[in-house]
Amino acid sequence: MSEENPGFWERATKQPFIEWFPTKIVVITLVGFVIAFAYGPLGLPLKSEKTQVGFRGTGMVELTERGAYKAVLASVEAIPESDEPIEFVEGDQLASEVYENVQVLGHISADNFNRVMAAITEWVAPEEGCAYCHGEDGNFASDDLYTKVVSRRMIQMTQTVNSQWQDHVKQTGVTCYTCHRGQNVPGAIWFDETPVQAGMLGWRNGQNVSSPRVASASLPSGVFEKYLVGDANIRVISGQTNSDATGMNIKDTEHTFGLMIHMSTSLGVNCANCHNTRSMNVWEQGPPQRTTAWYGIRMVRELNNAYLNPLQPVYPPHRLGPTGDAPKANCATCHRGVNKPLMGTPMLVNYPELAAPAPQQQAMAN
């Protein structure tokens, strides 16, 4: 630098300390306040919370992204107020005795049936009201609207989750609001991918595209079809490019990583939430959340195959995917970026009717 235009370091070293220090310290302080405010009160998505879940030095630190928490907290605050169950007394009429064509909840009292129907309306169709499933003509017994047929099956699915998959949902349980949150269609569903023909560069195995399924990583994006509908082996360790003795190869490993990325982003956690970082495949040293996730994958697979996919003929064309398939669920459908849906808010406290199917239906299932 010339004497006429000296650089910062020259100015700082030549000028008396008392002349340049206050200005610099004020600027640094202001920048610090801006950063602290941005990542504190504003809660920017990059802010994360660290929790040590293993011994020091083992890398067992769970990172929880906080960006999704604000939206989920809003959903928790928006949960409609619920009425407590009405005690059944001798002489009360059952729903099946008062109303026609009640196929799932006919075993509860008519009063409790009305209470549950009112709650489902608030959870799924707060703007449309009862007409969303029953139409404007007041014929509540009719099954003409597809929304009523789908809703009936969704009630059965909810009862199945709460009664048969407690290894995943515990005693917290789920209701229609867990997925719908005041919307007719849940905000996180998926459809089959449109098949892509091989081009000049050959078959790409569903890779090298910017797919939100795998957080835009260069991994196969067909993980939902493979693992959340199909029952392909997820636990893959292969040291060979070609198939090994188990019939698995490196492509299966890449699909597994794609599924793990989906689970990580859906729950807003890193790998240490479910795995021990010293040896990812060792169950004995892993956190209990890994077992919970194992059941969750199989639960979602059953829901897609037993409840959601079979509804494809019921839906109108505008509710189907690009390939004509029905909407399906994945981890994000309930979790929405946090490790416990709706922050672990108990959902079944006032809705025991959704905790299990009717006794006679349970007997038939067994």
C-alpha cells in the first residue's frame, strides 16, 4: 500500500491504539448481536440443539434441528378442544340403533358417536363441516361420496395403529389430527415416482436427481416403493460390487442410505438418534429409538399395503398420483420434522373409541 492509501493493518499499527480500537469493537459487538438475535429469537432453520447420548469421545451426540419446531408448535396450539367421553348408562342407545349404516363405531353410544364425529370434522374438514363426507342433502347414511368411504377406512386404520403398533406409538397414540392437522389431505403424503427411461448414459438407478425424498443427495430416490410398500432388506453391509452370498449388493446399500436420510429429515435428527456411531449395525449398543424406528417402518408398510393402496379405486382422478396410484404415508406424514409427532402430545386421552376396534371386530381379526 502507498503512503497515501495505507491498508487496514498499516493504519491499525501506525495509529494510536486508543484511536482505532473503539470503532472496531463497536462493529464486532453489533455483528455479534445480529448473529445472536438471528439464531435465537428468530429461530432460523440452521439452529440445532446438541444432546450427548453416549460416553464422551465416542461421537454419540444427537443433533436436533429446530427449524421445524415452530411450525409443529403452531399445530399443537391449534389442536381443537375436546370433550370428555360421555359415561354410558343403562338405557342409552347405541349409535347403530339410532343411525343407519354405521359400520365401525356402531358399538358406542349415540352421544359419544356424535362427539367423535364432531371431533373428526374439526380435525379433517373444519371449513366444510359435515358436508365434506355426507353431502349437502342431509343423507348421512349414503356412501355416495368417496370421502365418507375413505374416512371410514381411516378410522379403522387409526384403531389398528393404536391397538397393534404400540411398540411404535406407545400410549401417546394417534388420531386423525396427527396427520391431517385441519386439512382435508395430510400435508406430507407421497405417490409412486414416474418411471424414467434410460437415456444415452444408460440406467441411472434413480440417482443424480434433486429429489426431496433423499434430501437432494445423489442416492436412489425410489426408497418409499422399495421399503415402505415392498419389504426389501434394509440392513445391508456389502463389501462387494456384485451380489454377495445374501444376494445383496452396493445398490441396496445406497437405497438403505436413502431411506435413512428420509427418516433423519422427517424426524429432524441425525444418525446418533437411532445408531451407535462406533458400529452402526450393532443393535446391542444402539439407543432404544432404533427399535422404535424398526417397528415404525413395518407399521407404515402395513398401513400402505392394507389400508391406503387398496383405496385407489375409490379416489377420483384428481386425488391420484401421476401414475394413477393412491396417496400413501411415510415417516414425515406424522412426524413433520420432529422426533415425536406433535411434540408427544397425548392424542387418545378423550378418544378411547379410536384406541381399538369394536370387541366383535377384534374377535374376527383374531
